Amino acid sequence: MIVKNEQDVIERCLKSIYKFVDEIIIVDTGSSDNTKEICQKYGNIYDFEWCDDFSKARNFSFSKANSDYIMWLDADDIVPDKELKKLISWKQYESDADVIMLPYKLNDSFIYYRERILKREKGFAWQGEVHECIQPSGKIIYLDAIIEHHKIKSNSDRNLKIYQKNENKLDTRGKFYYARELLTHGYIDKATQMFKIFLEDKNAWIENKLEAYRNLASCYICKSEFNKAKEILIKSLELDIPRAETCCDLAMIYIKLHKYNQAKFWYETAYNCIPDTQNGGFISLDCYGYLPCIGLCVCYDKLGDKKSANYWNERAGIFKPDSEAVIFNRKYFNSLK
């Protein structure tokens, strides 16, 4: 782990994982709170002078490992008890995998696989100053032990500043994540430019390209240029079979354009999509269930078919029983009886 000023979350993380690991290595990059004092109870602490490069810090932490496998976590990650049991079971029986991919759950609807446990003797190394990653190779296995991310504070514009400093020497992946940081911080025109530059890169990974098309469409939506956003999303369909996320984006644009039959088509398509959780891309689980249902409710209501609208609202309630939209719509449809 690499940490800095994580006293509010670090012990929560360490308590959730210590029963699984044989050693805990903490690399501190300049804490001024009680982070190091808390960590001393769990493992070895090493200091690393921060240099605006997460990969260098993580590679330093990996260099201190002695066990056969290395697992990495962030301070605001948690391994729930039932997921920990899955890891312990794997540890007892598995010995020849080089990379173990685990689901990373950022919230209830957003999940994707990360290269979480790696064989030390293979010498895997981190790449990228920000949004760093390891390129998996060798024997790769997928486990369903979920790591949960529970952030309680934002790092503001830290990542953006690092990207801005290195803008002229970013690799393909760096261009993608720089564009996303720009979009997140509201620099819409610059984000639009960077997404276009990334999409012209022949080395761009298909999953990042699909996400970049969605993000570029978001840039145009921010400027109320809905037809341009629609064109961008439709162009992305040339890359692969439609993903539910893109279908939902298209449906929402058609709703904004008051074209409800077209919106209905894309929500129906999204509803019939099956998520591929092992392709490495970002998965928005709501787009494979709740959002198409609540969207179809809106479409049918606007088209005057209240019965079908009510049906799809109840379908949405299966995915999210406590949804405020579902509850509101239910009262609305009951008032029509």
C-alpha cells in the first residue's frame, strides 16, 4: 500500500485484510497525521519521497515484498468478510496463477476487474504517473472476491495537475485518463480536444475507446449539442456490439430530443444486453437493469401507454425497491386508477 494522511480510513482497510496476508507493507509518501502510528500495529512502514508519480511509489512498495504473491490495496478499500473467505479459500489451493483479477466495486452500480494479486517472481511493474496499472500476462485467473472502494474525501485537482505537467509526454492510456480528469473538472473544451486526440491513437485499447466515445458525447451534452453527441455514440457502435451503457446514453439523448420511440428502442436494446465483466472495461450495472426499466417507463408514459409504463416502473422496482423515482411513479400510476 502507498498512503498519505489516511488516518480516517487506513485501519478500516487493514482490519479487513490482515487475516489473509502474511506481511503488510506500507509506503508512506509524507503523512502529517497519525497514519504511520496506526500502520505500525499491522506491518512494516517505509518512507518514500513523493515525486508526483504513483507508479514509482507502488514499484517501491513491491520491492519490499518477500512473499510469493503481492496484493495491493488503497487505504480507502475494504475487503468484506464474505469476500475475504473466498480469498482465503483460493490461498489454500491455488499456486500456479501469475495474475489474479478481482472485481473492484466503486459503488453499487459501478464495477470492473483489476489486476489485484500478482506473482512476485514475475517482476510485474506499475506504469503511469497517475491512474497507474500493471499489464497482466502469463496465467491469468478471475475470482469473484470483490474489493470495495469507500472514499470519504476527494483529492481535488491533484491528478489533473500531474497530467498537466506531463501533457506533452503522455502515453496512449495517459491521454485517455487526462481527458477524463479534464471532463471531471469542467474543462469541457480541453477535454473534447484530448478525447479526440486519444481516439486517433492507433494504440488505444478498445474498452478505453468505447468509454472515450461516451465521455466525448458527454462533452457535447454539456454544451447542449445533442445531435453531435448522438453522432459520436452511433460511431462507437462500429467498434463492437452495443454495450448497455452506450444504449442508455443514446436513449437519454433521444428523450431530450423528445423522440420517445427511438429512445424506447435503445432502452429495450440495453435491457437485453448482458454485461461482460471480464473484458476489463468499466461496467455500470444500472445500465443492465434499473435504468432501461425506468427509462422505458418514461417513454411509454410520454407515448400515452400508461399500462406499459406502469409495468416497466415495477420492473425497475425489482432492481431498486427503494428508488425515489419508482416510489413517485407508483403513486402517480395509482392516482390514475
